Amino acid sequence: MSIRKSLSSENILNKSFRRWNRVAPTFGHLDFSAFFIAVVSGIIITVPYDVNNPSGSIQEILLTDESASFFRSIHYWSAQFFLIFVLLHIIEYFLIGREEKITAGSWLRITLSLPAIIYVMLSGYILKGDAEGTMALRIFAGLLENIPFIGSQLGTFLLGPGSNMQVIYIHHAATATIFIWIVIAEHVRLFWPRLIPLAYIFSTSVLLAVFVPAPLTWSSYQGDKGPWYFVGFQEILHWISRPGIAITAFFIFLSIFFIIPRVEKKWRSRLKIAMLFLLISYGAFSAAGWFFRGENWLFILPWSR
């Protein structure tokens, strides 16, 4: 009886999903469109951007080049949309049970694309070269160092030696981005995004670029916090004494994500519930870090600032 109920609820979700597709673009096409806009706008701002002087070149862009500053804001907002719609697309797939229709090789590449997406987002944040970017680089380098056996080598490969950002820049603009594009194109079976979702994301990014330009932080106070998707991880690191525990939990999360389509249906549902619980918990940590942490990560009530 329970199996029949689960099958009927899954059929209802699939029917609702198909009806929604007729009137609105899917989360998958929206995240592909956001990714495409982020890539194109990123290529445009590579011209005035100087990787050897990131903070100085961005400051010069903001002060003297309105068009480059505008495209930088589009790049920023489309990247945020990309990450949001990736998360929504994963939840959408799990809810309607479509993950089992993807081949093992394709699902492996999707799984590997998740840390690549996180790296692209963080590396773009680091490449700002401001107080927040410097802080994110320091935390990210420290986390990589705590990975057993390969931590130092992986840190050098992803972040480069010392404070030189050339390696980060290459991976952000080329290596990781190309890999993500290949995975997305394979998944949606398109090399270019569709026009309607592209228009939605582009128009929204333009409006936000006009009214809410991309931020740049120079004060050390605001530099205590990373981007919104990283604040939860910072809060977790505040409560545990060994960063390796958080890294291990992340790899366990990726492992669970990878095996979900290949396990029995009853176990698949349980694993999905477990991942949903982890996602909600991370959201709670993010809210705590964002609203209740001040300078030096001290607890502070939001209304007392």
C-alpha cells in the first residue's frame, strides 16, 4: 500500500512538473542561462582586470569605467542566480525521482561538478582581492591543508604558491568553468541556453546591476564574513575544534549524493530525507552566522548593531 502511495505521489509530481514546463522554464534551463551570462560577462571584465593587482584594478574599474563596473555587477548577480538555481534543480530532481534515469557516468560527472561549482564561486570571491576575498583565501587554504595526504598538493594546485592569484584566475576563468559547462551541456542536452530563460535571467541581472551594484569591501569588520553560501561553513568551523571533521562531512555528503540513484527505493527515500535535513541544518547555521555574528565572530543580536 505504501509503495502504491509513493508511486502515485511521484506520478502527480511528474505531471505537475510537465505542466509547469509548458508555461515556465525549468530550474535546469535557468541555471544554465545564469551560468552562460556569468561566463560572457566574466570574459568582458577580464580586459580591465589585472590579476597581479586585483584590488587596485577593481577599484579603478569602479572609479573610472562605468561599463566595466556594470558588467562586473551582471557577472556577480548571474553567478548568484546560477548557484541558487543549481540547488533548486537538484531538489526538483530528487522530488520527482528523475535521478535514477541518469547513467552512472553522467551522475558521477554531476557529482564532481558540485565541488567545482563551489570552487568557481569561492575563487571568484577571492579574485576581488578585497578584505573579504583575502579572508576567504586564508580560510580555504587552511581547509585544504587539513585534507590528509594530498592537502598541500591540492592547495598548491587550486590556489597556487603564496599570494599569487594567477593559478586561481586560470582555474576560475578556464579549467573549472569549462568542466562545468561540459557537465551542464551534457545534462540539458544543449550547448547554448534557450532564449526565454536567458531573457529572464539577463533582465533580472541587469536590473540588479543598475540598482544594487556588486559589492566591494575594504573594512576588516565586514571582512570577517564570507559570501552568503559560505557563512554556514564558517559557523560550523567556529563550533568544532578540528576542521578535518567538516571536510570529512563534506566528502560524506558527496558520497551519499553519488550513490542515491543506485540504491533501493526505500533507502533512496531515507537518504533524500537525510540530505534534506543536512540542507536545512546548513541553512540554520548560515542564518546564525549571518545575523548573529559580529566582529571577530562574536555573538551579537541583529537589532543591537
